[in-house]
Amino acid sequence: MKFFRTLTLALAVVGAALSGSAIAQSKSKLQQILERGTLRVGTTGDFNPMSVRDPATNSYKGFDIDAMQQLAKDLGVKIEWVPAEWATLVAGITSDRYDIFSGASLSMARAKTVGFSAPYLEAGTVPVMLKSGAGNVKGWADLNKRGVTIAVLMGTVFEEQARTHFPQATVRAIEKPATGFQEVLAGRATATITSNIEAGTLVQTYPNLTLVQGAELRNKRPFAFPLPQNDAVWINYVNNWVALKQSEGFFDQLESKWLGK
């Protein structure tokens, strides 16, 4: 009898623990964030001018950083930056490393696993190369040739796009800390492709780089905030926040500040 009473007690303790875990899991991210008092934001810090990390101070700045700081302020909580990688963006959401990602282009591949907020910005893809070699390149087609190397960061939407747009060229997917534009500057790649948002900053920062003249904006896509797919309460809250901030002109102000629009 003593054995059975001990077993019953042990099972009761386990049951209570599992019940508590189930209750915690049933809480929406919104409720967890408010109770915890912090908003955990995943960000890469390598996407100028959206998310830029200062290694000296380990602080972040940029369009998406301002947006997330405002979201935390409106929630009435503190913000916790969680270093993230583009290649593991989805895994960071599904493994609960962060509550929301600071902003990314919406792709259907990612949308199979994670949720997205309502879009807050539209961007497109452009090729960037050295000025010294740009004279004979008049558009996308001139880069889709044998002997041309396109460097892109592994795991990003630009890797997918490069393989679609340049089937005749060599697409080199590189890993951080290398970047596509650095490969171009070093002469190891003919061109890279990136968002027109980042490209505008790159050509200002590196005078040797240029946008390919005559290359139209391709793969126009919205930017949105990735977040857990199965949490309708949290998604709804963020969607309402985006709609409110758009009507207030908040995102217009960020475009003026960071994108020069």
C-alpha cells in the first residue's frame, strides 16, 4: 500500500507539473511578454540601414530597431535584443529564442513555418557591382552568363533569387562574416544582389560600387515582422499595431529618417 501511495503522490506531482507547463504553453505570446516585462527581439545587426550592430557598444540602430523599440514602448515593456542569423531566422522563432524578428522580406518558404505581421514596407532586389566593370553591363541579362560570379549570403532570399535569375552564371553562397558586396570589392565576384534599401547605403559608403544601370527592380516584396505562426492573439496585436502606426505616419517618418524618402 505504501508503494501505491508513493506512486500516486509521484504521479500527482508529475501531473501538476505537466498541467502547469500546459497552462504556460496555452498563454499567448502577448500575455507572456506582459507578464515577463520584456519583449525578446531577434535581429542580425548586419542589414544597413534596417538593423546595424555597433560592436564597440553592442548596441543596435536602424529602421527596424526604431520600430521594435516603439513596439516595446507601446507594450509598456523593456526590450531584449537576441542576436540572430538569417540562415536560422525560422529556427529562432520555432525554438522560442525570441518573440518576434526585427523585420524581414516576406517569403512563402518562410511562411510555411512562421507567421508574418501585416507588411510595413515594400522593397525590391537590384544588382550591385564595381564601377570599373559596369560599363558593359546594361541590365540583369548581361549578368546571366558563363564566367560571371554572383555572391550572395547563404540562407537569405537573395540566394534563392540569384539561382532563379542567373542560371547560366556561377552563384556563390557565402557564410558570415563574409558578405556579397565584400566579395565584389575584393574582386572574387562580379556582382551581388541585395535590397534596394541596402544598395542605396552601400553605394554611398563604398564609392567603388554602383547599381547596375538599366536593371529594373525585381522581386518586389513586402517587409513584415516574423513571429510564431500558431499564436493568433500575438499576430493580431502586432497587426493592429502596424495598422495604427501606419495611420499615424510612424513608418513614413522612419522611411524619411533611414531611407531618405
